Amino acid sequence: MTDRPALPLRDGRRMPQLGFGLWRVPAEAAAAVVGAGLAAGYRLVDTAAMYGNEAGVGAALAAAGLPRDAVFVTTKLWNGDHGHDSTLRAFDASLGRLGLEAVDLYLIHWPCPAKRLYVDSWKAMVRLQAEGRARSIGVSNFTPETLSRIIDATGVVPAVNQIELHPRFQQRAMRALHAELGILTQSWSPLGRGRLADDPVLATIAAAHGKSWAQVVIRWHLQGGLAVIPKSVTPARLAANRDVFDFVLSDAEMAMIAGLDDPGGRTGSDPDTVDG
């Protein structure tokens, strides 16, 4: 496996399989963190309007001097901006903060089903893709029901659904649905917010390879065909999270990790209850 693997999207584009996320990265630190990530070799940056650090991402991209097409930039529509026209305005604001003419992937951050506006937002995103300003469009935290509604309403299937996914919350049913629909699964909170650090199974596998538990988990995501966006604010950890291409988990080790799945292992919010 190359150290910059990419996965195909249903719209014909390709997305780096391993990137890094900027959730809870302070605005004042974002430029330095993104600069360190790009220097470490990452070529996918995942931000969001809600994170409040899009401007820092844009500053780092400008300072890096890389060709625009060399870096895959994802941002997201926040919950208070749902609705057709509100989505278009929010997208323009995100582009302005990023200092870009287009983003590589625009996601609906949460469906917020009680608002009953996510279908209208999806229609606006279809328009943004047709205009070429959002090169690919997708969703985050969508369920089978909310996916079905946007697809039925527009005939357009998201390229990506970004969901909470880690060894203790493996989302097998959603992954199977994504495979059936041709949607790429991207894992957020891929390290389980640190709650896997003391797991004896991961410790055993890590010791066998001379790696950390986190490197083993990232490798598990990659070998499972998942796109993954671990987050760190330190250059050393950013580099370590990319140092996962010089070992391979055996079938037996993958099976051991599969055994860690727990239906109650969710660490984040339930998509059916998020509306704010």
C-alpha cells in the first residue's frame, strides 16, 4: 500500500484515504496544525463551519504553496443553516473563510431530522456540485432513513457518509448499506476518543508490530477499506498517525479487533436526536 492511498468516489473523483480532522482545534492554532499536517505528508484536511477554524485552514493552505489540486479540502454545513437558500449562503461564507474558489467535499454535518430541512439542504448541495463549487457532495451522521429520503427526493446519492466508527462501534449495518449504495464510509472519532488506549487486545497486537495502539487502530481502518481522519494538534502525533504503512495486520488480528465491537460503544451523539 502506498503511503498516500486514495479511494474512488461514486462521482468519478478520488479521495485520500487517510487525512486529519480539526474538530476542537482552536482557531488560533489551526494554521499551525494544518501546516504541520501538510508537512507530515497529509493531503486531506477535514474542517467544518462549526469548528470555527476554516480561516486558519485557508491561511495554512495559502502558506504551504502546494498546488490547489494537491490538497483535498472538506468542510461542512452546520445545523442552524439548514434549508435551501441558507445552505447556499453558508457555503459562500465557508468558501470566503477558506479563501478558496471550490471545496473538494461539502457535507451536511448532521441531518437534524426534527427540523425537516435536510432534503432542502441536499437539493442546494446538488446545485453547488453542478456549479462546480463543491466538487463532491456528501453527508455526515446520516441514517438509513435520512439517506433514503434525500436519495428519493433528488436521485442523487451522496459520495460520502462520515460516521462515528472505531473498533468498539464498528457500524457494520451502515457499512453494508453504504456498499450497496456506492457510498464511501469515512470514520470520525476513529480512535474512540482515547477510550481504546488501555484495551488489552490492541496492546497485544501493537506489541507484536512495535507500534502504538493508535497506529494499530488506524491500520485497521485502512485495511477495512474505510477513509479515516484521526485528529491531533501535535506535529509528533500527526506524523505517528501516518506511520502506518510499514506493517500489515493479519487476518487473525483483524478478527481479534472485530471482536471488540459493542452495540453500546457510541461515544458521540445519536443522529436521531441532534437538532441544535
